Amino acid sequence: KERPKLNTTQKSEELHIEMAPMEAAGMVIMAGAGTLVAGMVLLSTIVQKLDLPYFALMGTASLLLSLALVTTTPVLRELRQLSPEQLTWCMLRGICGTAVHVLGLLAVGVGTPLGDASALQSINVVVAAVLGRVFLGEALRALHLLALLASIAGTVLVSKPESLLGMTSTGTTGTPWLGYGCALVAGVLCGGSFIAARKSQGIPPLCMMLSVFVYEAVTLWTLMLTGMSQGAPLSGIVDAPASAAAIFAGIVVLNAGATLMLNEGGRLCPAAASSTIFTSVNMSLSYAAQALVQNEMPQPLTLLGAALMLLAVVIMAVARWLYPDAPKIARCTSGGSAAEEEAGSEVSVAAEASLPNAAEEEDETESLASFIASEFSGLSRGREASARQRRVTEATLAVVPTAQSIGAASA
């Protein structure tokens, strides 16, 4: 017995059911990634107390991991087989991932509390919602606006508003505004890292890992050699070789595990889910480490701000599943004869084919923007098709009168 044909909605539901286990696995992997990343940042603070050069140790670990991949796996052959588009996403994953990690380390290095730095990075979800508004022309809905307000309020509270307003003294060290700025920039780039991982379908995991390791090695050693890292000198390794070796081994394990989990978790589940789970796990562990390891209890306003930012992330994830796709635009008919409808269809195809290259480039830009927006905020990618259909319809309306005139003259 033949299987009955499914309509578009049924096919979409069937595909969603098939992908659900993969997305669930991706969520579990992202929780593990959040744990390992929190461990890496905590390890950097321990290394700082031991007067060891964390940037040099981390850069060397990334370099050795890169060499291990090149010499023991077919990663170079796999890289040569990538298409230009795949190679671009592979490079963006390395660039964004490295930037997020380095900015997070710099934020903590200049005095930003672990929990605050992690909380501020959750701003990437709200940025994606604004991106959807700008590129897709969609008004922010109630949940989007609520998440935006919660994120802004949370950012202000985490950034110590009493210091900003001069209500209390900030002490001798002052408020680490540079660190807060680095954390916010890292949050924006974190969204790019999730999107690059999500777009890595068909790219071998080894290629994605190599991209991250190479960029990390180059960036961290550059910052170390130029003195921009402001860390301990290399002589600290000679003074405490046993501690340096133990720290180095921990960095290798954590870096390899976190990179692999971020790539695979981001590939398997939507960016909204990736960001929600990663942010919640990373933020919770960071505040716990701040209290237990650094003996620095978060202030009530700081915890309230972190809760608001986490709430914003959760709201955006809910919005992605709550708001349905816009209905597809049905082909309009004028009520004329079948011949006229067929002629109109032919003209429509001709109009779509005659759209200028500039419009095609605009479609490519909108396609990427709508993918990002739908992954994070729930703005439907179906609206992209609707917008494109509207442009084709406008072109059709411009062509139809001309075609009708030609037909009348030939009659």
C-alpha cells in the first residue's frame, strides 16, 4: 500500500518529530559545554593567583591541540574538500569563539566578578531580536519587548548602578567598566559563535575544532608577547614547574572538551536553545564559583539583574516556539479565465527571472539575517519568503500591463 502524500505542514511536523531526539542530545551537550567553559574561566583566576601566565599556557595548549589534529587526523584533506561557504562558516566559528573566550578572560582579569561576566554575555539573544526587527521589518511582539526590557534592566543592575550613580564608594579598585564592556561585546559575539556552529551542517567536526584552536593559539600568544594580557611573566613556569604542568594538563582537557561540545551542541539544537542552556548553566556555576572559591558573595541587586537577564533568554526561547509562522501568501487571481491565469503565471515567472542582481544579493542578506533572527527570537523564516513573494508580485504587476498591451496589439 502506497504511503499517502503529505502536505507541507505534515512534512514539517514529521521532520520536527524526527529531529527532536537530536535537539535533546544537543541540549545535554550544551549543558556540558557551559560547565567546562565555567571551569576554564575559574581556572584562569586560580592561575592568576599562582602567578602563572595563563595566556601562554592556554595558547600553547591550543597550539599543541592544533598540531595533534594535523598530524594524527585527516583534517587537512577534509578542509580542502569544503566549499567556500562551508570554509567561511568554519573560519567564523574560530574567530567568534576565540573572541568570546579572550574577551571573557580579559573581563575577569581586570576585576569583573565571574558571575557578572557570565550574566552580561547573555545579551546576544536580545541583539538577535533587534536584528530580526531591522532586517525582516517585523515589529517586536509582546514577549520580545518584555525580554528586551528585562535584559536592559538586568544589564544595569549587574553593572552596579549604585556606583554608576555615585550613590556609594567603589573602593580603591573602582568598578571594572572595561571588564563589563568586554563581557558585553563577548555576549554579542557569542551569538555569532552559536550561529556559525548551527550553520556547520556537513562540516567535519575536526575542521571546526582546528579553526578554534588555530585562532586561539595565534591570538593568545600575540596578546602575551605584546604585553596586552597583563598576566604573569613566563618565568613563573620555571619557578613552579609542577603547578604549571598540572594547570596545563587541565587546560588541554577542558579546552578540547569545551570546543567539541560547543561545536556539536550548537550544530544539533537551535541557537535559542543553545544560548538558553549554555547561559543558565554557565551563569549559575560562575556565581557559585564566585561565592565559594573567590569568597565574593554577589550583592542582591546583582543577583536580581542576573535573574532578569536569564529570564530574558528564557522568554526569547519561549517566543521562538510560541509564535507560529506567518501563513504563506496564496497566489492571487483576478477571477478571469483559465487562459488569463496561465498567462499571468507565465508573466509572474518571467518577472521573477528578470529581477535585478541587486535584489538577489538583498535576498541573500535577508536569508542570513532571517536565519539568525529565527534561530534566536522566533521571527519566522517563512516571512522571508513572504517578503520575497511580495517583491515578485510587485514586479509582476509592473510587467502584466505591458504583456496585456502587447497581446491586444497582436490581436
